[in-house]
Amino acid sequence: MNLSQEGPMKICILSATGGICNVTLQESATGGGIATYEGQFFIISLSGSVMLSESSRTCDLNVMLSRTDHIVFGGNVAGKLTAATPVVVSSFIPEKGKPESKGDDDAPKGIRLVDPPTTL
């Protein structure tokens, strides 16, 4: 969410890499329960969307993480997801009012570096 404090916008997160130290997930493996994990985790996959308007925030992120002992887990982010290391996020932000074009100028230019301790 800190990536999008510039005002109303939509962000589509395509991928990310880096470390996480705190995450709250809704897990399908535990019957849809919510669990919070603290420690050192490596991002295997992170994707989803963040939409901000003047009156609301919607965040739909899915993450797959690996523990230091190589156990893999993941789910829908149900709360905080806090960076432990610099996290590189590949995303794009649709421009408002710009007519659609098929040219190379419309290619996503959204590689961002998120320094810890940032909450995504």
C-alpha cells in the first residue's frame, strides 16, 4: 500500500523478489483460516492488484514464500506483508485518460525498489 500513496490509482503487481519478515495470510490449506508468520522468508511469487480511490483501498495480493529450511507456504495476503530486505516489485500503473495505443511507448515501466521496513 505504501507504493500507492500518491493518490487515487490502480497498480497491478506482476512479480517481486526479496525478503519478508512479517506476513498475515488467509490460507486455503488450513480451511481458510488466518495466520500470521514472523521470521525470515524469501518471496517465491507475489502477484495481485492494489486499487485506491478517494474513499477506499482494495488490496488483493497472493504470495508464495519459502522459509530458511526450504518449506514453502503461501496464500492471500490478509493483513500486513512487511519487507525485511529491499524488495523489487514489477508492476504497471494504468495512466488516466490516455487513449490506448499499440506502440512500444505503452510497455510497462514499473520496476520499483521497496526498501525495508516497508509494508506492501
